[in-house]
Amino acid sequence: MVSFIYGNSGSVHLLRMKYLHFLLINLLFLTCRQPNPVVNPQTNVKKMESLPSTIGNIRLPEGFTRPLYPAGSFASWLRTLALKPDKTVYLYNGQKKKNQSAQYAVLEMSRSNTDLQQCADVLMRLRAEYLFSQQLYNDIRFTDFEGRHYDWKQSSSREEFERYLANVFGWCGSASLEKQLTPVPDFSSVEPGDVLIRGGFPGHAVMVADIAVNKKGEKIFNLVQGYQPAQDIHILVNPLKQEASPWYFMPESDTIYTPEWVFYKQQLRRW
């Protein structure tokens, strides 16, 4: 993603390197601010009286239950992520995001104080935070568009980990993450942790945070995103089925409409 970093001379150098690295790619792709969105993000979304405390406590439509996942799995970990009691989304600089109708709830997780942790960066943070929490340090690896690896060393230092992620966010984005992930050919097999991604410079990406099924085998899912400028990580509303929000039903067509972007089934990827 295009990341504007403030606060020290090293930040300026990082921005310049990243910009030059992806300059040619930038000419080929859409920006994260998708022009002429199909869905109006200002739709009046039904408000909840109170917000759940975690992703795993988000209410389910009648007849649906959450499948069980092994303790320590990525799917299980995602369900434990805490949600703020206030659903207001703030930008990296402390200002409120202009569009406050896209989110169902906000995650209790760092948004950073620079314009660096944007859409694909958020998904890399979630994956890295999970592996870090499980002490699976050797599995924390991301690649840039040229295929260079950014590996985390075996260390439990939180300060060093944050610096590592800042470097990853500076060099990696939706274009590189799309290349790194594995395509999922059958959308009906979608699982928590899977990613819908439109690789570009910057493109956009969201993550499946949880799923549920009913007795007929019908599956629903919800989505988590970051956006541009860098902002709080949040659970998206369903702009087409407000009564089911934040749950999305399996799309009948190839198109998945979210409040601020449109994805397609073939854009599903897996770690």
C-alpha cells in the first residue's frame, strides 16, 4: 500500500524506498479508494443496543452454530479477539474516520500512530500476532513483490516485533501478499483466516474472521478489515442484508459486496 510515515528521517527513507520499489506496479492497478463503489457505504445500518466483547460472541442468525476448531488454531484464536465497547473508527492520527457506517465493531488492537498499517498490513499483523502468541516464530515470514523474504527471528521482544512489522508494512502490501497466499478454488470451503484480496498498488484485502453453519450445511461468514488512511481494525457490516449483519451469506453470484469494496469469489486466498 502507499504508506505515508511521519516522525523521523528513517521514516522518510523507508517511504522513498517503497515508492520507488513499486512505482511501475502502481500504474497497473486501482487504488484502495475504489472509485464509484457499487454499494453506498452511507446506508443506514441497524444499530445494536450493545456490542459483543469478542468476535466469538457476535450474535448468530437463528438456526446457525459455530463449528469447533482445535485449541491453538488460527480460527480459534480469531474468535478470542476482543472488541471495543465503542464502535467508532479512528485514524492513525486520532481523527475520526469520515465514513462511520461501514463497521459493526472495532477490534481492541493497535492501529499504530503512523499511516502505515493499512488494509493488507492489517491482515499481516493478524497472522503475525497469532503466530507470535503461539511462539511459532519460524513461521512468521512475509515476502515483498520481488520475492524477498522478511523473517522474524526467534525473540519474544515486543518492541523488536513492532519494528519488524513496521518494516514488513513498508515493503509488503496487497500485491505481494496476493502472490504469497494460496488460491482457494472452491469458495464454499471458506474458513476463518482466509483472505479476499485484490492485489495491486495498493488494491485491497479483507479477512474472514469467523464462520457458522446451519443444519442444511449453509455457511455464513463475517469479515475484518483495515483501510486507507491507516485506521482501527474493524468488523464490516453486511450492506446488502442489514438484518443479518455482520454475517454474510454465501454469494449466489461471483460477487461479494462489502461497504467500501467489491470482491469476487476467485480472489479467495489461504495462508
